[in-house]
Amino acid sequence: MLLTIDVGNTHTVLGLFDGEDIVEHWRISTDARRTADELAVLLQGLMGMHPLLGDELGDGIDGIAICATVPSVLHELREVTRRYYGDVPAVLVEPGVKTGVPILTDNPKEVGADRIINAVAAVELYGGPAIVVDFGTATTFDAVSARGEYIGGVIAPGIEISVEALGVRGAQLRKIEVARPRSVIGKNTVEAMQSGIIYGFAGQVDGVVSRMARELADDPDDVTVIATGGLAPMVLGESSVIDEHEPWLTLVGLRLVYERNVSRM
């Protein structure tokens, strides 16, 4: 079994692969204060419930792949792999790790590891040109060329950040549940805010993707648009440009990067 761990700013997503198939997944909050020992206990609690794994931490795990946008958590996970999975091959995505995707940006080291991993999975699953829209703490748009190169992207505030900002900065507004309202024209404040979030972000996605596609390919229709991230389902039905929904795109990319590096270790 391969354990994949995608550490985001808000949530950490874990996936368990049996070959190419993801057989289990978990989503937990990202807490930069957790120590390696606390993370190990959390992993044991989650994986101890899975019938294909043993009772002891590490039983049934023969590989680990990790990417993180929070450096302190990456440091602690590195310690987890050393102390609790010492005999298990582990790939932590950082400079020097082979991904198979050339990064054609001004400073490749500043591109988030999760964005590169998403590009790896997009190239493998759909080829290029492609655009990956990841609905996380930020909404990111990443462009992959026809030759499978990562060429850059767009970063915008995420859905949850926008909801929180409205509640904090609006004197008569409050934080709301992100849900589809009864109609575009809200009949009350909550529905009006929900409409602004859902349809506003759908319009943002359509506008940004359309502009990126015109720069990415001679025929924008040749560009495959892939949505991922925990909040993607809220926008899928309202966006006119998304072709594919891959909720575990980052985990698939981690599996691919693990396979491309483990033979070199």
C-alpha cells in the first residue's frame, strides 16, 4: 500500500493506494503546531480502522509520498517517516525530486509543490494543453503546455477566504454556509451572499480560464480544464468551461512522482 499525504494551508488530505486504485482517503485540518509524535498518533488512529492494514503503525504500508505547502508540517512529517516508517521508502516533494514535468517559470523553486504535482497528474491523465483549477485556500489556475510543461498560472483568493472576509469586514454580514441558493437573486442576506460566492466564483473561473486558454493554444477548445480541490463541487454545475472533475488529482500525482523516484533511492 502507498500512503500519499497532501498538506494544504487549511486541510491535509491523505490517500491510500493499492496499485493505481485509491482505496481509502481522509481529510483532516492542517495544524502547524502538531509535533511528529502527534501526527504519528493521528495516522495510527485513521489507518488502524482500515481492514487492509495491520494494528501497528506502518503495517501494510510499503511506500509514502508527501507534498506540503506548510514548511513546518513538512518538517514534522519528515520526522514521522524517519522515526515511525524508517524501513519504508518515502518521497517528499521538494527541489531535486524527479517529477517529469519541466517548470518554465521565472523561479521554479517558488512554485507550490501541490501545483506541480497537479500538473504531473494532469499530463498523465489528459495530456496537454491543460488547465488545472484547484479550489483550496486559494483558487489556483495552472497551465500545462501541449508538450507537458508547467508554464505558469494564476492565484486568486479562495472561496472560504472570501466568505470569511465578508463576515469580518461587513458590519451587517456574517460568516455563512457555502451552499447553492434558491435563485441567483437572493431573497435575504444569506442567500444574497451565497449567490455572490457561488456565481461570482463560477464567473471568475470562466473568465480566467477563457483568457488562459487563448494564450495556451491556437484553438482554446483543445485545452482540457480539470477541476480539483475540496470546494470544486460547489462551482462545477455553474461553470461552463470545466471539462473534468478529479477530486484526488493531487494524490494521483503523488503516486506518479513516488513511482518515478522510488527506483532511484
